[in-house]
Amino acid sequence: MTFDRSIKIAPSILAADFANFGAECAAVEAQGADWVHVDVMDGHFVPNITFGPATCKAIRPHIKGVMDVHLMIAPVDSYIDAFADAGADVITAHIEAGPHIHRTLQAIRGAGAKAGVALNPGTPAESIQHLLDLTDLVCVMTVNPGFGGQKFIDMGAKIKTLRAMIGDRPIHIEIDGGVDPMTAPIVASAGADVLVAGSAVFKGGSVDNPAPYGENIKAIREAAQGVYV
Ligand code: DX5
Ligand code: ZN
């Protein structure tokens, strides 16, 4: 994985056909996705359950680029090796998921993956101040995690604070929740570079009719880049 601050669109397969993840991943990549975002939920840290490392491992061969695994689970540490073995390029854990996020980020890097830290809407930017040297990605939640299709919560001020804290460090700012062509400019202008989008990418398309995925990705990217066509 090379680092840059260009806008990257990361479709969340939470909005894909759960019976056809492999083909859905291939379809969004063919339609222009930069990363594929994989949401793991445990029914404990968040009030919803998706899937675990075995499913991630099964999906992996169908993704050519970056597999971005968002862990909404507690505890985290005992599962890190399993997600790294499944082929995750980025593993993101929530700062709210336990008392030892510093240890968690060390363990993610130790397992050979890029280390992400996610912040719920109620968690301040300053909470990661002492973690910057251990962090490859900060995920700013713009919904309370657990479900796709929720209303965007404006975290523009938090993103700007994080962008200033990060400075020249090679740390991505990822936005997750309610991203669409209307909200993308807010987060991109504040300093985000990775935009996760579930409903706004998968709406209107399917593996048999993938062109809408491409149109949706293009619309979000152009809105984020300030290009209105
Ligand atoms: C929310 C998940 C998100 C979600 C985004 O708990 O972490 O990745 O799938 O979905 P949309 O884009 O529909 O808000
Ligand atoms: Zn997510």
C-alpha cells in the first residue's frame, strides 16, 4: 500500500448482497472502487451482527486492491491475528472498544497490517493525540456504528482538528457513515481522503447490472473533488 492524500472511494459491502460477496467485491472494483470496506459487527460493541474472519478470508481472493476491515467488536485483541491471516490490509479498531487501544494498534502492526483507529461521533479528536505514531488511519464515524443507511452526522470540525494534528504524517483520514454526493464535499474539504459509502454506492445496481455502481462511485468522487458535472 502506497500512501497519498487523493480521494479514495471505499464501498462498504454492508450494503451488498450477502449471498454474493465475491462477485459484489469484483463488481465494485471493476466499477472504480479504490478500496473495499468490510464491516465486522459482533452484536455486543454494536447492536448488529455481520460476520467474522472466515468470511473475510473467503472474500479476500475476490479483491485485487485494499481490503479495509472495520472491526466493531469488543474485545478486539484476541481476534487481530485471525483478521490479519484473513488478508486484511487495514485493520481498524474502535478507541471505545476497550481500555488498551495503544496495545491494540501495536498488535495490528505486529500482525503485519496497517493500523486504524475509529472514533464514534461522541469521541473527541484529541483522544488519539498520543497514538499518532502508532496509527496509519483514523476513521471518523459520521453515524453511530451498527447499521448502514443512517443519516450523516456532521463531524467537519473534528476532521479539521485531526487534519491539523496529523500534519505531514502518512495517516489517512477515513469517513464512515452517510457519505453520498451531498455530504462528500463537507468531509473532503475538511481534510478526509478515504470515503466509505455503502448505500450510496450499491443503490440501483447489482452484480448483473453493475453500471450504477460506477455512476454512484463517480458521483461521490467528483463531489468530493469539487467537480460538479
Ligand atoms: C456503519 C458502518 C458503515 C456503513 C456505512 O456502522 O461502519 O461502514 O456500512 O453505510 P452507509 O454508507 O449506508 O451509511
Ligand atoms: Zn464501516
